[in-house]
Amino acid sequence: MYYWNQANFEGLVEVANALDGSPSTTQLAEYCRLREKGLRREAFRALEAFLAIAKQWDAATARAVTQQILEFNARTPRTHQFLSQPLLTRFVKPTLENWLIEDDRSQIALRWLGILSGQFELLFKALDLKPEDIPVRQKLVNRLLDYPDFVTHHIGESKLCGDLETAKSELASARSVVKAAPDPAPFAGLLVDVEMLEALLEHWESYIANPVGTFPEWCEEHGYDHKFGKVYYYEK
């Protein structure tokens, strides 16, 4: 019995079985199997062997294996022990960064670096080259929602933790990215999030023009049904 981490361990076995299909990733498959068994030291020894071999590859092989790793990682998002820090920083990211140096319009390199880093510039470029790329568009919208979500996380205490205009601008960009999707269906939930935050900030703007009572009280009085989280402060 695996307890709460069961999905991670099952995913490691799944990835290991898939990686076994290529001689280039035999050591990486072994890393996954050893991690699933809880043999951390032995697992990282196998990973080091993989990284040593990977240093000898040409660019085409390194790029192909990097794509394979990232695709497996995307298909098993709860397998958090697969894309380890050494694998990410010593192989995956350098391969993608060198790829972009050689070809700054590589949609594959842009998309994966953008998804991994969350950098707006990379995500926008990747989306411009391939508008139908659903994961890139989803990542970009979520990144654009980060700031509005942050500034409103204490709004139930009648506090805005940031700049209102910046938050509104990010929301407008998020809406624009959602609306530009060739197929709107995968973004229906994100559009709901955008609309909810837009309404919340619109009501906040009205409230601060004449702040009578707390913001939750004001919303209730005006018939606005917002869900405010509970905040707990601890003192020694």
C-alpha cells in the first residue's frame, strides 16, 4: 500500500516501462524503478549514469530525448519524482536553451521552456507560432491570473494586496488569450475564473469609492455573492 503518494509511485512504473523502449533512456528507466522502490541513493546513481551518457549525445539525440521526457512528465503530472532537479537543470533546460540559441523560432523549445518557467515572453512566442497549442494557452492564462489572484487573497479582510490597475490589465490579457483560442471548449473553466475575478475587482472598485462597512458586508448588502476565504492568524 502506497498511502497518499500512490499516484507518484504508479506513475514512476508507467514512465519506466515507457522509457525501456529506447536504449538512450535505459538508465533513466532504472532511476524511475529504483525511486518507486524507495531506493533513493541507488536511483540517483542511475540518474548520474544517464546524465554522463547524455553529455556525449549530439543535439538531435538530446532534443529527441528531452521531448520524450517532457511528454511523459506532462502525461503523468502527479509523478513528481520523475523530473528531478538534476535531470531538469543539467539536461532538460540546457538542451532547450541551446536549442533556442540555434533556432529562436523553434516552437517546441519555446513551448517547453515557457511551460517549465512560466515566462510570458516564451509563452506568447510559442502561442504565436502555434495558436492551437492548448497546454501553452492554458499555462499562459494561468500565469496571467496569478497576479489578480494574489492581490485578492485578502480581499475578504477589505484589503487589496497590490495594484488594482495592474490586476485589471492582467485579467484583460487573460480574457483576450482565452477568446483567441481556436477551440474555446478547453478554456471554459478558465474563462469562469477570469469572469469571477473581473466581477470581484469591479465590485471592489465600487466599494472603495464609498467604503461603508467591510467589503464582504458591502457585497452582501448589494446582492453580490462572492466566496471569501477564511484567514487565520496565529500568535505565540
